[in-house]
Amino acid sequence: MYIVRHGETELNVIKAFQGHTDSALTARGKRQARENANRLKSAGCQQIISSDLPRAKHTAAIISEILNIPVQTDSNLREVWFGGWDGMADADIQQQFPDLWQQRIELKWQFNGYDGESYEAAHERARTWLSENYAHNQLIVCHRTFGKILRGAYAGLSPKGIMATDFLHAEIYRLNQNNVTQLA
């Protein structure tokens, strides 16, 4: 199984919590999708499963066109839902909710002060999805935070280990035999 993040979006550029809010891929984001598809040509993927959020679906469509493989969507691959913080820039959240921002830093894994989904709840969603859907020949298109959590759940990382990772737009990871490796 391979996993990629959707291409850069307009909200990514301003460092906003996207969650379930959407924004269009930038020209750079579309280029990232094409580059990832070209890097995956010899991977043997036979199916793309994408988050049903538009930014991931658009990325999956670009990849699908290049690899000539079908796409299906799955709402369980959505980004963590940040509730009232969806669509807000980090700086605005820090200014408007300084106490909650500090709680988020201290209790990141369990934090849900934004009335959305905690990382802990997203981890359970990822574990369940993997147990029901893992297949070697799939390409998953999802999001930064959920992608980190999905990879970490697959590899058996601790919450601290998961949160210490990142997931950039141009990265591709392979999940195989309980190991997660980044393609060069």
C-alpha cells in the first residue's frame, strides 16, 4: 500500500487548519500530484482510494489520469475534523483562543477544545480502516494529519512517535510488512 497527501491548497499556503473545510489546489499542488503520479508509475498500484474531500479527490483524479487506474472515495480517510477551527489560520487561533491553543500544545493527542475530533479518535478511525481495507496494490490519497496517524497506526507508533512525524505534499510512503518507508 502506498500513501500520498493531497497537493498544496490555498489554505495550506496561509497555514490554516483545513479539517473538513476545503480549498482549491494551487498550481504547485497540481504539479505535486503529477510528480507523485510519475514517481508511482512502477509501483504496481491497481486502485486509488481517496478521501472524499475535494482537495484529495482532485489530487486522486490527476494521479488516476496519469496511472490509468480507477479511483474510489472513502469518507473514513478524511482529515481530522477541527470543528470550529476548520479554515482558521494558526495565527488567528493563537490570537483568539490563547488558552485553548496552550491546552492543545500540552494535551495534543487528547485535545478536542475546538469541538471536533481528537487525534486519539482519528487514530481509532485509522486503525479500524486499516484492519478492514489494507491491500498491497492500493494507493491512498489523504491529508497531512490523518496521513501521519494512518502511517503511525500501521507501524504501531506511540502517540508521541506519530506526532513527531510530518507528511509533506511531495512525499510518498509505502506501508508493507508493518514498516513504513518513504520513497526517495
